Amino acid sequence: MSAALERAVREAGGRVRAALAARFRDLDLAEEAFAEACLAALSAWSETGPPRDPAAWLYTAASRRALDLIRRARVRAGLRPDPVAPVPTPEEIAAEADQPIPDERLRLIFVCCHPAVAPDARAALTLRLVCGLSTAEIAAAFLTTEPTLAQRLVRAKRKISEAGVPFEVPGRDAWPERMDAVLSTLEVAYAKAYEDAAGVGAHAEFAGEVLRLSALLADLAPEDREVHAFAALVRFAEARRPARLDETGAMLPLDEQDAALWDARLIGEGEALLRRATGGPPGPRALQAAIHAAHCSRLRTGVTPWPDILALYDALLKLRPDPVVRLNRAVALAEAAGPQAGLAEVEALGGAQAERWLPWRAAQAHLLARLGLSDQARAAFDAALALDPAPAERLYLERRRALA
């Protein structure tokens, strides 16, 4: 893929796919038309160079291809010869390229999170269509296999088609039954951006997009505490981005970051949103936001309240007993009670799936190194490096391996 096309797909692919799905009300058609537009761009742009507005070019080309596919299907159904599609004039192409692409991502997120879709497929389908994550990336995020995930996606798209799900943002009375899936989707999308400390990977733009969408949802659902909690935790996490790399471009873990570099304005926004998320039993996102707030309190106090963070993880584990929460709790336990206790919890999570999960391997290697088990630590660092971390994370792991 050319650099210009790769950049266009990364920056505008989700917007284009969402606009196509909203226009044609067919998820498979939107994906197929967008893929063929990208193939056409590879050929056309190599000869003429990228257009002034690559996203508009892709949207126009994909729309034409979708219309052509619809026309062909209708012709085949009527058993008539397939007429040749008219060649667009340069004036038509220029006129269409000047039309703004409607941003339909929020609408498509609500469509994918319709109750007709199985709960375990809602977030995965949204990540595929709206965010453009590959099946492999989504499977890794949900700690499942690619074939299993692919089957979920096929069933989900078929269900939307069979159920006649309307392609629209539902009325507010229907939001509660969909909002948890919407927030879960945005969580995974943001996690893909956050795991790339340098912010240069294929999904780096998700960070700004989730900031925008979380603020929009907080305005649209002022009484939903979990919405405000999610918007808060994204701001707490993004506030720390300026301190996530050292001078060589290597990732810095949270406890080694210079808190003076954190964005106090975003932290303030997060604290205000978190206050709006209180008033009843805390949900999982409220607890996550409180954990982020506790970390950010180091900007004022100079210390990280690890016992408080561990207690918050204990509460979160009761609501979300998943491997991600358990691993993060193990890391907090290591800080509050020592590396031996933390390593025991990490090892308890072991297994074939965990061994292919970079955060687990990195945590295992770090704790082995803290305990002075150098040979085991270096082997664990090697296993983590074999999982193809992003450049900044690779530099960090290599440096830690050299010190083990």
C-alpha cells in the first residue's frame, strides 16, 4: 500500500466506511466497495499521484462501486444482460470530490450495538466496520481466536440484515440497552491507540477520535454516570501522553514518567467528569476512572497511592473478572505488597492464550527481573519481543532485558 493511501485509510477509513454503510444500509456492501476503492486507488494514484482530497476520492470511488454492485445484482436477478456502466466525466468526478463526506460513525456504532446482535459480537463488529481493525487485531483484543471472531462477525452482519435494523441513532429511550456495548467498543478502540506510546501506529488517531466521541456522548447522555466515567478515564490517560517517551523514543512506564509533563487541563476535565459519575454504586468504568485519577494524583502529591489503587482493582474485579483486570491488579499488588506476590498472580493467569499476549509477557518479565531471576527474566523478555511490539515498546523491552 502506498504511503498516501495508507495515511488516507488510517485517517479517514472509518468515516468513509460509516458513510457508505449509512447510505446503502448494507454492511457487507460497504466493506466490499471500500476495499475495491482502495485497490483502484493503488493503481490510479501510482500514475497521477494522490488527489487533493484522498478521503473524498475514496468515498466517491466506493460509492460508484457500490452502485455498480447493486445494479449488477438487480440485472442478474432479472436475467438481463449487464449493461456497461457510463464512464464519469472529469467534471462529475471533481464535483463529487468537493462534496463533504458525512460523518456517520456514531450512527453506525449504535447500529452495530443493536440488541438483535449477540452481546459478544457488538463491540467486535463496530471495531471492524467503524475503526477498521483487522480480524486478527480484534481477536487479540478479546483474547480469542481469529476463526471464532470471524464467525461472530459473519453472524452479526447477517442478524442486522435479517432483523431489518434501521440505520439510525435510536431514540433516547433505546440508549440504555445499547450504551454499554457502545462504551465497550470505544474502550477497545482507545486501548489500541494507547498501547502505542509513540502515537505513530496505524490506530494512533483513535485517541483523538475517542476523546471527541466521549465528550459528545457525555453531552447527549447527561444522566448516564458510566458515560461520564468513561469520558473521564480517557482524559486522565491522554493527559499522561506527553510523558510516555524518553529522550531516545523508548516507552516510559507510568511510574517512571515525569508527572510535571502531564496535561493539567485534561486532568481537570477528567476530575470534573468523574464527579458527575458519582451518586450511586460505582460501575466498572467509574472504578477504572478512579484508578486513573489516583495515578494522576501524583502530579499534586508526588506519590502514587498503590494501596488505594489495589483496593479499587479489588472492587473492579468483582464486576469485571476478566484477564485484563486481573493482570492490572497483579501489577498493583506487586507495587503494594512486593514483586513475589505480584508474580504469583501473573503466573496464575498463564496459559497458551496468555503466552501470546504482550502485556502478560511484559509484566512477567518485569517482575522476574525485580526478583533477580535474571535467566528467567531474559527469556521472558525475549518472548515478549517475539510478539512484535510497537517501536517505542520494543526499545523499552530491549533496555529492560539488557539490565536483567
